[in-house]
Amino acid sequence: MNIFFRAIDRLTVIFQWAGAIILAVMMLLITAAVIARLMGTAIPGEIELIELTMGTVVMLGLAYTEKLQNHISVGLLVDHWSPRWQAAADLLAVALIFCTCAIIGWVTLKVGVEYLTSYPLSTDYLSVPLWPFKLIVGFGFWLWGLQALLRIPAIFENVREGRGSAVSGGHA
């Protein structure tokens, strides 16, 4: 099981750094586009590239956000429950996150493979193929769901020790 945890954590770090690099490229592209427009010209296809990189950056960062437990959670009721009920709510949340991410990831990966093999689809202006971006989105959702599963041992440990929610600092 530790090999599984380490593999998911390593993939999360890879996605984190890939997202940071793509974000830096996107910021440079936006800066260059603004400067070019101030000079009276435009960078061809800049909007398409920014749209593609924006979606990619978001999907590459979701698993890392889950790892840090920085997703928004509201615990108006849950914070007043016993530690066992808080753990049950956390387990339900993890199960829902995993199932939702697995379904969306599977469908998106399937569409990405179709874009690669059967129905090639690309952007309008630059003709950038969409399949790599669909695959990144699919893998991003799967990694987010798997990263959520890694919270389960912490939830049981908190119940065993009589603490509340496994979400850092309780719910917001």
C-alpha cells in the first residue's frame, strides 16, 4: 500500500511542477500579447493557446490542492458533530470525490482517445490537436480522486485518537 501512496504522491508532484511550468509559459504569453497589442499588432492564436493552457493548469493543480487539503469545505453542521460522525462525513466526501473524479476522468480520457484515433479535432485558428489536453484533463481528474483516497488512513487515525475532522483545522 505504501508503494501506491508514494506513486500517487510522486505523480502529484510531477503534475504540480508541470502546472507551474505551464502557468509560467501562459503568463509570458499573456505579457507578450499585451505588449504586442500596445505596439499595434497581435500574436496570432494567442487566445486559443491561453484557453488551452488555462484548462491544463487547473487540472494539473487539483490533485496537489487535494493533497494539501486546501479545497473549500463548509462545516456549519459537521463541526458540531461527534468525531465519529465527522469521520463518517469525511469518508462520504472522499467516496463522492473519488467516484465523481473516476467517472469524469474515464469519460474525458475516452473522448481524448477518440480525438486521437477516430475523430481528430483541433482548434480553429492554429489547428492545435485537442487530444493531449483531453488526456491531461482525464488524468488530472483520476489523480485528484486517487489523492482523495489517500486521506482515508488519516480519517481513521483521527477517529482512533478521538479527534474531529481529518480536514486540516476542521472545516472552514
